[in-house]
Amino acid sequence: MKTIIEPFRIKMIEPIKLTTREQREQMIRAAHYNPFRLRAEDVVIDLLTDSGTSAMSSEAWGAMMRGDESYAGARSWYRFRDTVKDIFGFKQVIPTHQGRAAEHILFGVMVKPDSIVPNNTHFDTTRGNIEFVGGTPVDLPCVEADDLDSDAPFKGNMNIEALEKLVAEHGPQRIPVIMVTITNNSGGGQPVSMANIREISRVARSAGIPFYIDACRFAENAHFIKHREKGFADSAPIDIAREMFSYADGCTMSAKKDSFGNIGGFLCTNDAELAHKERNILIMTEGFPTYGGLAGRDLEAIAVGLRETLDEHYLDYRLLSTRYVVERLRESGIPVMAPAGGHAVYLDARRFLPQIEPLQYPGQSLSVELYIEAGIRAVEIGTVMFGLDAHTGEESPARHDLLRLAIPRRVYTQSHMDYVLEAINLVWGRREQIRGMKIVKAPRFLRHFTAHFDYV
């Protein structure tokens, strides 16, 4: 069959509040033209993030009822720990309330002022947590990532030659950890190949540098490997995932992505001494090591979700649904990152709005216009998010100015996506009338979350 169907039935619904254009113009103005500041109930289709916004299954809801809320040593902790160990393979599992907490603990222990941390492309909280402790995040995307139109299968890869050069130039003593993000969120949700993961591991181990994977969307990455990389067509996603992690020394994970959790995450390592230091910080900031800021019911839901996310029928639906939107946009001539990633659609705001200079934030302008047009909330991935040097305060254009439309898992149907497509086409039709923006007020770190904007 050619028709894509959701491999589930809808058992519960949440009403969507429909608004008028005039209402939306008033509400985005009151939010200082920052979609993060909107009330969620005033959003028609919420594509701000796929983090913590998924729909859980009846099995996960049932597991929540079995949650053991004991402070220490709860049954739910052991179920969670054993599931993580089975899939990810690491010896030490440290629960956290979400992924950025895992990053904060990891970098708080490993990164020092003057440290350099390479990645294929750091996302916002990863970059922010490194900078917060005085380190310098360095992005090393592959050459293919610069061509947003090409259909190269693994544009999320790290540039191995650039990594080797960085290690040779600065030495292992300044590089406490090498990371790779799967899939590459800032790079358009593009996957990382198994061959690339092996090569990163080779470089890291030859230099004696720990190698960590940001595993938020590990199942989607595994499914891309199955369908795009030679030698994996007959492999199950769980086996591909296990191989990916076998090349690493640890991982950070936001369970709010590829395990359907509304909250939660974890930090893994094979280093018992390092884990001891990390647990000491965990106790100070998150909670006891067998709950780490999570209720027992959340530990249960994540354990279920980690299994469900590796289901091939779900992954087929997930990736094909995103591809459906990207292909329709390309047919309309609208500039969009290709090929389709797993969790989101990325509009190329710089080409969508060529009249707006990067330092006037075309991605932010496009996000505002999409909300005004149809009540769709998305997020800028560009100069607002990455253009400010947190150490010097200087601003420069980001590599790309993208607008990410992140699709929550098992929440929206194809008719919702058709509505999104119609809205983008309407904005495209009046693109020449859209103006740039300026920042009126913003914090030093992670400014995109709370900044105030206005038109230039």
C-alpha cells in the first residue's frame, strides 16, 4: 500500500482552540514576537519541539499506575535501569529529570575553562552547558551538510578530517570529551552513519579521549542506518542501536524524545569512578541515584517507551510522515532541508526571505509570520540561537538560518500536516512583504527562550 497510516488508534483527544488572524496578531505582539512566550492554548498546531510533547501509549499509561514511589531502591528504578542497560549497553546508568540535566552533570565533571568539546553540531542546551563552565563547543559538520538541497544520505556526519586536525592542534589534554548528536538536530535532523560513528570512536580511542553520544533520537538514527547504509537492511533497529553505542564510552539522553516521555533523561558511562563523581552532583541537584529527579511512574513510562520507539512499524510511519511534508514543499519550490530528517521539517529561512539579512533574523521573522497566518508555532534554528558568542558578546551570522517544525510523536495526523503545508504556501506567496527583526532584550545564555523582539 502507498498510503501512509498511523499505526495506532486514537483513544483520547485534546481539543484545539481555533483563533482568528486578528487574535494571533495581538497575542504574538504581547509575547514580544517570541513564540516561546505564547500560551500553549493559543497555538493551533504546536511544532515548537518534539521534546516531552509525545502521546504515550495505553501500555505506558498502565505502567505509570504501577509506579513505585519509594525514595530509594524502588522497583521502577530497577526496571528503568535494566531497560537502559539492555538497549544502550553501558555499565553505569544515572537518571536525570531531562537531557540538559545529564549534560550539566557531565560537563560539570569533565569540562574545565579552556576545554574544547567537538561535536557534529551542538544543539542549544549542549552548547550552553559547555559555555557555562567555561568550555568552547566546536561544530565539525561534514562537508555535505553545507548543501541543503542535496540528498546525501548522512548529512549529520562529523567531519573526521577536521576532528583529527583539531585533536592534533590542541592535544587530548584540552579535549575532555568528543560528542556526536544522533540525529543531528541543529543540522536539519540528519542522521549519522554507523561508519562515521566507528571513525569518531577510532579517533577518540587512539587519542585517549572519551567518546559520548547525545542519544535523544537514537531510534530514528538507527532506522535511517537500516534503510540508507549498506549492510544493515536485514538488521533490527535494536541491534543497530546496540552497535552504535558499543563504540562509545557513554551517552546523554533526553527521554522526552525517542522514548515518548513527558519528562526524564539519563546519563550513562562505563567509568565507575566518573559515575561516582556524577552521582555526587546528582544527589546535590537532582535527587537520590535511584530516582534522579523523576517520579517512579515516569521511570516506568520511559522503560516502556524505550521499547516502543524501536518498533519498525512506528519508525516507518514516523520517518515517512516527515518525508511526506518535505516532498510536498519541494514540489512547491519552497526551500527546505533535504533529504527529510526524522523528527522535524527545516525550512531554509535565509532563502525563503532573501531580503532579510542574517543579523535581522529571517528565521525569527518566518516563525512569527507562520503563527500569524495559521497559529502554527515553530522554532528558529539560526542566528538567534547560535549567533552570539557567550564569551565575547560578539554576534555573527550562524552557518544557516532555519525554521524547525518539530513534529510531536503520535500526536498529529496527516490532515494536520496538510494544514501546515497550506499555511507555509500562503506565507510563501507573500514572502516579499515580510520584514526583519531585532532583539530588544535577551539574556547571555540560551537567549532564544526568553528574548524580546520587534520589527526593524
